[in-house]
Amino acid sequence: MDEDTRYEAVRSRDGRFDGAFFFAVETTGIYCRPSCPAVTPKRRNVRFFPTAAAAQGSGFRACRRCRPDAVPGSAEWNVRADVVGRAVRLIGDGVVDREGVGGLADRLGYSARQVQRQLTAELGAGPVALARAQRAHTARVLLQTTALPVTEIAFASGFASVRQFNDTIRAVYATTPSTLREAAPGGRGARRGSPAAGIPLRLAHRGPYQAGPVFDLLEREAVSGVEEVTGTLGARTYRRTLRLPYGHAVVAVEERAGTTGTGGGAHPGGWLDARLRLTDPRDLTTAVQRLRRLFDLDSDPYAIDERLADDPRLAPLVAARPGLRSPGAADPAEAAVRALVGTATAERLVRRYGKTPDAPSGSLTHLFPEPAVLAEAEPGGALGALTAALADGTLRLDPGADRDEAEAALGALPGLDPEIVAAIRVRALGDPDVAPPGPDVPDEWRPWRSYAVRHLLVAGEEAEEEADAEEESRN
């Protein structure tokens, strides 16, 4: 998009571009999302930035009205497999906070200088600035949704000192942490979550979102002890345990009935309500990003549906289910093991080798066993080969993994046929453009072949359910 096209998106308050770019107003010193409901500034006063971090680096502070730091992530990073796309996914997972820029560069196979140069050239900000913007958003969420002391929030958000935390909050939000907390909905008296009760969140998405098929899939695949789906159709709750870098969590995500986000207005899109109970609040950013990948919340349904609707075979399916998602995985290594062994065997592995969390929650009694544990406990066959490769780093499935290299490594393991490899690439690696062996998946569906296959699968499942219901009614 050129700048004139971007300005037209701003003038029309087009929420389709929230997260794709940001605009700042030089006369006010504020940056916003394209759909901000405020009065449209004059063109000569507007500057455009590819990321919130770039706007912050140029001295602009976040709009308090449209909260540009809370938009869905750019769908571009789901598609791109180059070093910049991989770097953005790793930064979102908190790698810079945990391992520094050097750790990020090592994971990417580049020097720190090369990573800095490429990110700055494309995004207007380097890895430190991108991580800083993410820390500021995490801090705001914790300030406004929890009762944690401000000092604890500073370190939980990834800041090295309270002074750095205070300086960043002032620079990004033009206010103090305590004032930002009081500005939360409900003000000073707002009810906030505790680590025991969980942190309430809204996981934003752009455009329409077909929650039903996602929850259907999660319900069919649920591994007892680790996951559960409860409630009635249209109002289900998905809960699971999740291993994280500093501890573990019990997370819950609510289904919203029907297709959300189809209406017009300033903010076409919606959210899924979630609650995260973390043993260590430093894991908040990572947990949120992993849920976003699981529920495919950063995709661009407008671009996907427009492309697939051009195909006569897919057009009626897209019209029936606008915004259909291709779910990913909250734990890529776990997803790979489950794709190989299936649900029944996965439950056996959980019962025998899964660790019991410090505070089990109802039927959620275990964490899925780590690859190293499985590799030692069951070293033979395809499972042993897969978990050993995951444990020793021969195979990487983290958000920054090179998808082609991962597929080659998977293909070299015994017992993993092309169908399993394709399933791992879709779910564990979040690849939007996978053509599994067997079905007719033409190149014309690129770069959204994973979504095209999901449309075919969901349509087939619903047809089978209708046929079964009709047969039952006859009997």
C-alpha cells in the first residue's frame, strides 16, 4: 500500500488494516490504529509506520482511545518464512526477553548485526525496540487486569529495572503506571484478577471468526488430563494446561456463538474471552502468543476469503463460513507427537509420563510430557526418533523455525509418512499454505491452501453429521 491508500483506509476507519500499519499525528504526538474513531487528521500531519515500535521509536505515544497496542498481529508474519517473519514470531514468543538479541540471532542463524539491520529496514525498529513495545503492552494488561504490585509487574513484563519500566510507560502512554491502572474500565474500584483467580483477557481478531469449527476440532482432539471442552454448542469453554518457559499455566478460552465480527463500524472484528492462571506472570506474553497461534487469531480473513472465493469449488464454502480459521498449536512439540501417535496413545503417554502441575484444576491433572522425557522413556520406533530429534535440537518447531528445514528433518525420521509431516507443518509450524498428499489441492489456492483444505474438511464433516441425523430420524 502506498501512503495515499493508507490515508484512505484511515479516513474510512477501515479496521481490516488494524495491525497491518499504524499512523501518527505530528500535531498531537499520538499514534493510532487505522480504525481509530477520533476525528481524521489532515493528511499533511500524518506519518505512517509498519509497527507500533517504530512509532514509539519516533517519539509518538499510544492513543488512549483506540489502544493501538492491542490490535491483532499482522497476518504477514504467518505467511512469510524469511528471517524477518521468523524473527517477529520469535520476539512475540518472548525470546528477546529471555535470551537477548544474541539468543534471537543464534536461533535464526544470523549475526545480531544482520538481524538488527533487516528488522530496522523493514519494520522501522530493531529487536530491542520491538520487544520493548511488547513489554509495554504486557505491562498495561497486567496493570489494568490484575492486583499485582507495580514492582512485580515491572519485572513480570520483562523490564530489567523499575526505573526502565516507569520510563517506558511514560514514553509509550504519557502517564505513570499508577495512573494507567486507575484508567482501567471501572477505575480504581475495578475487580482485578489475582495469580490464583487468573488474568482476564480479550484475544482480539480481525474480521469474521468461525468459532464453532475451531471448538469442534479442539473437542474431538482433546487429550484427557491436559485438555477439556465443556458447555453447550455456541457457549463452550476450552481449558488446558500449558508448559511455559518460567512455569506453567491453566488457560481457558470462551466460544462466542455464531460468526463474530461480521458487522460494520469502526472495529470490524471481535475477540475471544480468555482467562490465564499463571504460576509466573513473566509467562503472560508467551502464553498469549501461543493461544493466538492455537486459535489462529492473527490471520487476515479478508485476504484469504477473497482469494479462495475466486475458485468455483470453494466459493460456496467461503460464503457459508466466512472467516474460517486454520488452528495451530499451543505447544508445537506436543502437536507433533499427537499428530504421530493419535489421541488414545497421547492420553496413555500423559498418564504415564506427564508431570502433575502444582495446582491441578478439576480434570486438568497433567502437563503433556516433554520430548526429552518421552525420548528416554520410550526410545524405540517413530516416537522415540521424533522426540529425540526434538530434545537434541536436530528438529526445531518453535515459532522461528525454518519451515522447509523442519519438513526435511521430519521426512528423514523413520515412521513419519507425508501425511503426518503435512499435519505437523500445518499445526505445529502454523504454515498457511500446506497441501497434504492425496486431495486435489491446486496451486491456484496459494498462499492459503491450508485454509482451503479446512473448508473442504469442515464441509465434509457437516455433510456427514447431516446424513447421520437424517438416518437416525428415519430409524
